[in-house]
Amino acid sequence: MYKYDEYDQQMVDTRVAEFRDQVRRRLAGDLTEDQFKPLRLQNGLYLQLHAYMLRVAVPYGTLNSAQMTLLGDIADKYDRGYGHFTTRQNIQYNWIKLEDTPDILAELAKVEMHAIQTSGNCIRNISSDQYAGAAAEEIVDPRPYAELLRQWSSFHPEFLVLPRKFKIAVIASETDRAAMRLHDIGIKMVKNDAGEIGAQFYAGGGMGRTPMIAPLIRDFVPLDQLITYAEACLRVYNRYGRRDNKYKARIKILVHELGRDEYVRQVEEEFAHLLTQPIEPPLAELERIKTHFTDPGFEAGASDDLDLTDPDFRLWVERNTHAHKQAGYVIATVSLKPVGGIPGDASADQIRLMAQLAKDYSFDELRVTHAQNIVFPHVKKADLYTVWQALDAAGLATANLDTVGDIIACPGLDYCALANARSIPVAQKISERFGSAERQAEIGELKLKISGCINACGHHHAGHIGILGVDKKGLENYQLLLGGSEGADTSLGQITGPGFTEDGVVDAIEKATEVYLANKQGEERFLDTYRRIGMAPFKEAIYG
Amino acid sequence: MVEVQFRFREDEAVNDPAVTVDAFAAQTNATAVRIEPGDDARDLLPHLDRLSLVEVSFPAWTDGRGYSSARILREAGYKGEMRAVGDLVIDMLHHLKRCGFDAFAPDKALNDQDARTAFDRWENVYQATAVDGRPAIWAKRHG
């Protein structure tokens, strides 16, 4: 994975010094809270309902074990002994003291980590495929391009005060595991007919209160124009994105209001102009970055045999592992969704255990997924049972990846100042209702996502089943959506009808799964059946 | 008339009254213009040769359109004074300078020492803006 050189290190160290200075000025009263807010947000520091929340960046979701260990230590030292992995492949801590934050950032900088631009109206952490560099079907490893974009977007002087936040995802597989088209800019690395690698750009996707699927805006950007093209996209947005209404300020509204063709025309004009400016990094820089993402030293001829006599292990292997490009290896996902647990939470001890296992059995590497789980990207099949036993002993071997129990949920009203309803208790009740492994296996792949307000941090629009918490005359109320998807077949869910109480929505989901099981043909997933038979039978069962 | 607190130019300060972008095209003797956030800086491109002062207004520092306006004019070859005016905060001074600003007139005077620290804080930068003369880190890596 990427290793800082002296320049990268200097940049994060300088940021720590700058932030320490900002906190000093705030505590001395030289900065008012209004002035300080946008500054602290650019360092991932929020003021939530009960305390400050610090969001630490995990660029494109990739971590080494020293970094993961420190994340556990920070949870112990500065929080209440746990951390929360987020839908942007980051980690956040919910109980932070303002005066501690400069020291936390200084500790992070020592292991090449930071909280730069994890919030605020700027380019956020670049997300990517959690199986990058390990999946059998990828065209290239997307992470070098994500790293190039990370550097370009860090403290980009023109784009630090955009109309609104700006999220970029980079993938390089047909299988989209990063919800690429639901980003402000989605980039898919592709190969053209001449065999050259380039970038396909999508722009104007997003969730929030007005969900949009990003249209294609350019089929192929050559690698030696990648940054220049991204800069053109951002400049048009910075100049013309709406600033009169924060709910209409995302690039999706600009692209929608201008129309895709007009946005493309303006970007192309700006792009032609910017190509005359010497702003593009040389290809040598991309080559330098690529040398950090070479394959680890896989053992040639490692055995593909797996002893599956332990039924619990077999279930976990079937549910939580994915084919690796290297024979004898496998990609393993650690579910942070135990029955009745808080989605994405891990204790300090669990975080450190995962770090140690990655060090011993996954070439020192881990990934955070946007579904709030952790991945060991390169596990030798011969080691898999040992890894599973260690996870199982720590309560980390829940076999429910991509099933109804693998719920994405935002922090909701338990923590968040924006929320209208609680998300976590709903997630807990659903995971308990569908707690049995047999039942989860019977229902199969079912992506369930919960947001506690229309800002959609829990991605409810993109869930096969989505839940949106709203405030209805002072009472928490939950709307149900069916038919969303974040994959290569991206679609937005449709609301079933009137909302439910907390228990009522769990009942409604159960009825929806019964409709699926009664109508399922062959190997259909919930989503496939829904798409084939439509909303009516579900509605009838839920409200009838 | 707001006061220029920081200026990074050797030439004489320009004190001509700045007119709006709309008025500038019509007033052929005007040499100073003031760009508001909603103005298109490119409207000035035919007139660069008679411009000696561009004021870019920041009614709120969180409105970042002025950064693009300044950089666009510098990219087009404008060499005169580029003055940031309005709600300026210490922590953005460095980034304003990178986009081509060389004079700063904050509504409220900034702490002089904190501001000078902020201007000089970043020894290296990740991007080339092509208008601040600073080599990007990638250029140094492959120099």
C-alpha cells in the first residue's frame, strides 16, 4: 500500500500544526464558534448532540496493521473504548474533547494518517472498491488513481470552499462495490480498444433528499489528462453550483438543472482551456505511486483446499469470503454487524485483534468497506480456519455479509444533530428478528439500509430494502422503500406507502421477505423478484 | 474604502475606484474593476490590457467563487494587482495567494502575526495552479 515520502509527511505534519493553532485561537476566544466551525469541519471535527465527533480518513479504505492498532488505541485513550466505521470507509469517534484533538491528529500523523477534508464543503476522502488489488475481475488496481486524486484534492486552493461537499469514488471492475454512480464524481477505470487504460467519468450522482444516479459525462479520459479533466469538472461546479440553498447545492442539482449535455459542454470548454495550463502531473508520478501497490509476496502454488467440516466455519466461508485473483488465497470480510449490535461499531480490543490478524495472515493489510465492515484482502486458504477461530472468539465471525443482518445504518438520533429519528435501535431489532443463520441463508442477499433523516447517510435510497426515519408530529416514524441498488445496476428505491412505528417497520420487512420467498423463481435474489413482480404484491401484503 | 493590510507587490498601490463588471465594459477609461461572486470573470478578458486593479469581493469567506475568478484572470495573463476584499480569514490567506491574489483588504484587520504565519505555513504544495509560480510536489519528486 501507499507509503508517505518526506513531502507527504510534511503535509500532514503541517496540517497538525495549523489545526493546533486554530484550536488555540478558538480556546483563546480569537475565533468565534461561527468562524471556527468551517475550519474544524475541514479536519473532520463535528459538534454532535453530546460531544465532539472526530472522523479520521482512511483513504480509499486501505489500512495497515500499525494504523489499525492506533485506531484501537485512540478509542481507548480518547473515546469510550470503541470506534465507528462509516459508509465512506472512514472511522469516527463519538466522544472526543476539543482540547485533545490536536494531540490525536499528531498521533495519527505518526502512522501516516489524518482527518483532512473528512467533512466540510470540499473534496472528501476518495472511496474505492474494498477488494481492489485482490479481486479476480478487476481491470487494474484503482487505488493508484485514487491516491493521485487524494494528493491533488488535498488543500486544493481553488476548491476548499465549494457550494457543498464533494465525494469521489474510483473503481476498476464491472462489479461496482463502491456505489460509484451515487457519487458527485464517479470514475471507472477502463481499457479502450487500443488496450490503453483511461478513466470513464460520471458526474452528478448522490443520495440525500434528492437522489440521482450520475450520468456518463466522458467515456475515456487519457491518464495524462486525468487531473486536468477533474479540475475542469470541479471548476464548473465551483463557479455555477447553487449557493442560495444548501439543499440544492450539490453538483447533482447543477447537472440536473443545466442538463447533462450542457454541463458536459461547459466542462469540455474548461478542459480545453486548462489543457493549455501546466497543471497535469507527469505520468512518472502515477508510475511512482503504482510501485506502492504491487502484489504482496504470494506463495506460488498455495493449496486451494479448505476443510469445511466445521459447519459454522463452512457457513462463514460461504457467506463472507470472495474469490481472490491468486490461487490458494481468498478475500475475507469481517462483519461488524453481530445480531443486536450497532452496525459498524468495533471495540478497541476488536480493532487491535483485526490489526494483529491482518499482520499475521493478510500481508499487513485491511480494508474498510462502505457497508461498514472490515476486509482481510489476502488470506491464504490454509490459514483461513485459524483466522476464523480467532474472529469467532472475539465475536467477529458473524456470517451475514450482504444478508438482511448486514445492515448499513447512520448514527441517527442517538448521536447526530441532524437526525429526525433513531437508526440504531431499528437496525438492532431487525437483526434480532432475522437472527437465525438458517433464516438469513434462506433469504439470501438482501441489502438493507437505514437513514435517520433525509440526508441519507445510511444510503436508504440504494437499499434493496431502505428505511427512512422521519419526524411525524414529534414521533419517530419510518418509511419503507423497496428496489434500490448501488451496484452496476444502480437504481433508487420506491416508497411503499404510509410510514410505520419502529416495531411496525420490522413487521413490514418480515412481510416483504415472505412475499419474496413465496414468489422467488430459481436463484432470484430479493431484488430480482421485486423487479420482476413489482411493488403491488408487496404493498398488498404489507398494508392489506 | 477598505484598507489593504497585506500586499505582495513592488509597484505603486492602485487607488482608482473600482467599478462593477457591467460598468467596466462601458467605461473605457476605467482601470479598476470589482468582481462580485456571481460575476463571470471571463467577461473581462477582452479588456485585460487596460486593467490595473481587480478587486474580488468575498461577502462571506465560505463562498469560494472568487478563487476561480482570480485564477481564471491570472491564467489569461493578467499581471496587475489582484485584491481580495471582504470577509477574509487567516486560514485561507495562503490558498487565496495560490490562486493569484497579491493584495488583501479584510473587512476587519487580522492579527498581523497570525496572518504572516498563515501565509508562510505551507512549504510545499500538492498541485500546480500555474499562477503562483510554485512547483508542485510531483515536480520536485521528478525534478
